[in-house]
Amino acid sequence: MGIPMRNISQEVTCLVDQAEADCQAVFQKIDRMERINTRKVLSAFQKYRVSARHFAGTTGYGYDDIGRDTLSNIFAEVLGCEAALVRPQIVSGTHALALCLYGVLRPGDNMLSAAGKPYDTLEEVIGLAGTPGAGSLKDYGIGYRQVELTPQGEMDIEAILAAMDEHTRLVLIQRSRGYDWRPSLSIHQIEQAAGAIHAAYPDACVMVDNCYGEFTDEKEPTQLGADLMAGSLIKNLGGGLAPTGGYIAGRADLIEKISYRLTSPGIGAEVGSNAAGYQPYYQGLFMAPHVVAQAIKTAVLASRVFEKLGFPVNPAYDEPRNDIIQAIRFEDADKLIACIQAIQMASPVDSEALPEPWAMPGYQDQVIMAAGTFVAGASIELSADAPIRPPYVAYLQGGLTYAHGRTGVECAVEHLLEKGLIGGF
């Protein structure tokens, strides 16, 4: 059963009140960023004269679907690039990234991961894991290399350039931390790396896995030198309203190639209907700067609370943030599992469910996930997940409202306290 809100003890409430007071200066910076990004989105909506006709559903092939095409144009405008593909048919962030890789790379090309091993679900796409012959990049004769981050968690530009040659067609930069205890990458770092790569290898494509990073800064990677970026619409840019989908944005010539992978050569982005209509996608994008700000505030508060409890956190509450994820290191499987279960207990949906570790498709370790969300698996809503492996790190993200985010943090602390996994304070 979930923890009724009346059972949050005064002891826990006082702890979170103190942490919240410590965060006020950081919250003011987040509010400013929200205003800047909201104005950017509003300007794009007004430029493309959005009206009710753009929300209507279409069927069949979807030729000349004005709602679909205008939505893609608005995304490109907001993200500061030439073109975008925004589609409900893109089922996840991994799917969006895979479309980019298969659309750009050809047999004999090499791919370089510039931020160490990419997120777990890309391992089978690349061919680092999984069944031979399943259609990975490796199966198609596409090579792979990776360059580790420096001990400080930054990209090693000198090592990246040394690992490249004339066959390196694409350099992948994963902005977020994934399941690693490292800082997420800043826009400034991405800009520096993209500039150096293009100076040395003008034909190389710099692609950014931007999942969890959108609207956490005033600019996006495609405004600062990245050729491509991609992500999921049940994360930041869907604003908690998009029911499914993903986006790809960047150079128009690359988007065209990728569109042929999404559908087929000769058809590309010209087709693709959505009978349910597009209002949740437009409204979700409009809400996204605010919702992302709420999620970041939740992460900041969680960082400060668990820091005060003595747990290592990454990033610290007052450090710069480049994604919505808060990592909390427990060094103990029982504490980790209890924290994740408490986030589920604090959810508006399926609060009575008790998540347990299981072998999720695409992951190499058992994973536990709390996702009591209106949109299944939406990590812009308050959620938390973790691979069950040392040092037992929980990855907390999301929160459509800060008030719910705070409640989730309070429930996590209360649950750990009730189970005797932390002492009094």
C-alpha cells in the first residue's frame, strides 16, 4: 500500500523544509530559464500561426498533413536548426537514436562514441550485445569505437580527434548521464567538441543524444554546432501531455536521409498520419519549459535532502544542471529498492503496485523502475529507476509539478525511515 500523505512525519517535513530553504537561490535561476524558453516556444507558435486546424487528426497516408508538418517546423524553429521529424510513430528515444544511426551510417563507416559507453539500450543497436544477425550496426559492417570521459567527467577532445579517421562518419555525444555516475555534459562542452571535430573532419556528423536535456539550458546542441539530435516525446519536450512519440532535429540533408529510414526511400517524410490528432503534441511543447523547470526543481530538492542525510549525490543541489536526472548513491541494494518503491507509492497512478527488479528488454542487468505515470513510462513525470548493480545508484527524474516532486521525496525518506534503513535526524 502507498504511504498516505497524512503519515509524513513532522520530522521528515522539517528536514525537507530546511532543504527547500537552501535551494531558493537555485530555484530563482530555474525560473529565469523557464521564462526564456517559454518565450522561445511562444514566438515559434506565433510565427507559424498555430490554430485549431493544426490539431485535427488525419488518416491513411497523411499526404499534406498540415498539423504534422507544422509541428515539425515549430520544433526546428525552437531547437534552432534547419529541419525536424516529429512523429508519434517514433516509439522511444532509443528508436529515434537508432533511426539516426541507420539513416546516416553506411557499410564501411565508423561510429565513435565520444562520451564513453552509450546508454544500455543502444548496446544491441550498435552490436555490443545481443544476438548476431539481428540487424545491428555491426551486422552491417559499421565499425565502433569509444573514447572515455576524463576523470572529471568531461569529453577528452584530444583523444576524440586521435580516435577519428576518414572513415569516422558519425560522432555520438550522450548529453545525459544514463546509468553512469558522471556529470551530464554542458552545452558549452558540446559546442567545444563539435567545433573541434568539424575543424578536423568537416564531413563527420556530430550527433547528440539529447534525452532528458531539452530546455535545461537556454540553448540546444543544434544551435551550437551539433548536426543532429534526437529524443523522446514522453520526456522533456512532450511536456507530460504527448502520449507517445519522438523527435529528430538537425541539418535538412541528414533529416531527409533519416526520413527514408523511418518510412522508405522515395517516400520519406511525405507520409504518416495520426488519427488521434496533434493537440497533445502542440500543447505539450508549449507546456514543456514549465514542466522541465518543475522537474529540475524536484531534482535539486532531492539532491539537497539526500545530501543532508549523508548519501553521495550527483550533481549537488547547487551545481549546474544539464539534464533532469538526479543520481543518489546508496551503496546498498535494500536502500536502493526501498527508495524506488517509495516513489511508486507516491504516484497518482498504480500507487499500490510494488516494483521489483526484473530483466527488462534491452538492458544487461536487472532493473527496477517506479513509474506511476499517466503516460506509461513517461520519465518527465515523477519516476525513478536503477540497474541492480554496485554501487546501487538510484536515478530520479521528472515531476509535472514541484509540489508532487516534493511529496515524492518526502515519501522516499519516510519509507527508508520506517524500514529502519536510515536513522533518525
